[in-house]
Amino acid sequence: MVGAKLKVAVAGLGRMGARHAAHFYGLTPRAELVAASSPEQKELDLTQTNLPGVRTYLSYDEMLQEEIKHGLQAVVVSSATAVHAEQAIKAIKLGLHVLCEKPLSTNVEISQSVVTAYRESQKTHPNQKVICGFSRRFDASYRDAFEKMQAGLIGRPAVFRSQTCDKLDPSGFFVEYAKFSGGIFVDCSIHDIDLALWFFGEDSKVKTVSAVGITAVEPDLRKYNDRDNAVAVIEFFDGKIAQLYCSRMMAAGQEDTSEIIGTKGKLSINMQPMTNLVNIFESSGVRREIPAHYYGRFRDAFITEANEFTACCLDNTEPPMKLEGAVNAVRIGQALQESLITGKRIDFAENGERIVSEPKARL
């Protein structure tokens, strides 16, 4: 129907959920944010103040039950990672479209259960759309680099180098977060892993993974088998490799950069991070500011994600990425986390099965 809007509800109104709600409320013309849920009353109160007219619920299940009566069509799952899969599956089984924040789960089997539920639901709801919100795929710079690579500008891509580096938070937030984050590779590097799969091809098969890490500023992370700085190498069966760096201790701000190195050239994205084009000239020299956090760098990508998800649902077009890729990203992230803790290289057969790995040589 011309002019029809997608009726959307948001689950989870923490920092990221509140942003998703604002995007669908005021920055996605073809969507109508009709409801939101959170177990925190203060988050609901803030939503009622900032987004008037949106119905709020303390219970996710109650929101689904009631909003289905009012024609709800889609759910954005941005709750705590531990309930991503559970909430996504409940919405999927009702035939609703779902945009689920990354990762689907910190566990491969649970992540796969979301894909299984989606495939089963499509038998009766063939036009249903379910995607995992890997925001960098919607970033203009990453898309431009991908298109240039696809056009053959750098020849055959062979090496992918990428990093996700968060600003240092001296409050100890990342220590508490490590209890349920899945580890720095599953949480922090999941975007870089997804990018490697995107640039190298969704069907790329992993041959080996290995990782090392340190606790430079937060030694308490070791209680949860995590680190605040880590480096990884992923080898693929087609001769390509990916090198990843993740960190929780950048002093200046968020530093998320990538390079795609091909046989005829190289593409780099955000290698000199900057908030804008302003240079600050001071007696001590010249400097420029950089975003303080991930959202500061990728705000426009999240808005594009909301609009393209909406269009995909309304126009019945193909989703921008395969949901199975989100499972592969978690599988690789989990293997890297295991390598980080055990000090062992993890090997895979071409069919994706794990094989017995040998200890890495320590220099």
C-alpha cells in the first residue's frame, strides 16, 4: 500500500536500544515506532518523555501479546545480549520481521537456533525478514570500499586488517561487562570478523585461528577469561588471511579502522580517525578530535540500517546480509576467545568441523 508504514517495537531501552528507538521514531520516514519494552521503569519513563505516543511495557512478552492486536509488524531486539536469541525467536515464531542487535548470542548453538527458527517460520511466512545488526555494513565508507574492491580496483583481495578499539573507561565497566559479553573477540571484534566475511565472501571457510592477549590496564578481566588488548590471525582455505586487533584502552577515543590489501592495491577506511574536518592549532601543535565512542563514529550507519531494514520489510526485497553469517561470526569469535585463553591454535576442516589443534610456538 502506498504510504503504508512499518509498525515497529523496540525491545530493550538501554544505551543502544534508546538510540534504535529514536531512529525508528523520528529518522525512519517509512516506519512508525508504536511500542517499546524494558525491565527498567526509569527507561520506560524516559521513553515516554522523549518519544510521546509510544506505548511502553515492563514485559517483552506482554508487549508482543498486546501489540500484535494493534498490527505490530517488526521488532528490534536491543536488549542484553543474553536474551537476544530468546526474544528474537519469540518474535520470529509470531511471523514478525526482526532486526536483532549483534551478536545473536555468545554461543554458536544458540545463535544457530535463531536461524533454524527463521527457516522454519519462512515456510508459513515466506516474506519474513530477519537480520543481525552489523552496523558497519551500512556505513558509507565501508560500502564505498566494498564496491571499489568488487569493481577490481585493487585486484584480488588477499589480506584484511581491521581493529575495534574502545576509549579507555577507568570506571571498571568493561570488567563487569566481561561477565556476560562472551569475551573481547565475541563482543568487540565481532564487527571485524563480519567485515572479513563480507569482503572475502560470505562462504569463506576458515582454516585456522590463533590469538594472544594481555591485560594492560584491567588485570581483573582475567577472572572472566578476558583481556583488554588482543591480536588475532584468521587463515582461510582460499589463501586469504585476516589480522584483527581489539582494545579497551584507547586514550583519545574510538579508533575503528580497516584495510583491504589486494594484488594490485589497497583500500583503507578511517586510518586517521576524526570527528569532523576541524583542525585545532595550539601552541603545542596541531591536532584533531576523534569520536569518543562507537556510536559517534557509526551514527549514520545505524540510521541507514533502520531505513533499509524498513524498506526491506515493506518492499519484500532481499535482506542486506545472510543471517547464517551472524552464526559464522560467533563461531569464529568463540574460537578466537578459546585460542586466547588456551594458547593453542584452533584448526578447522573444509567442512567446518573442528580438528585437533597443536600448541602454538611461543617466541
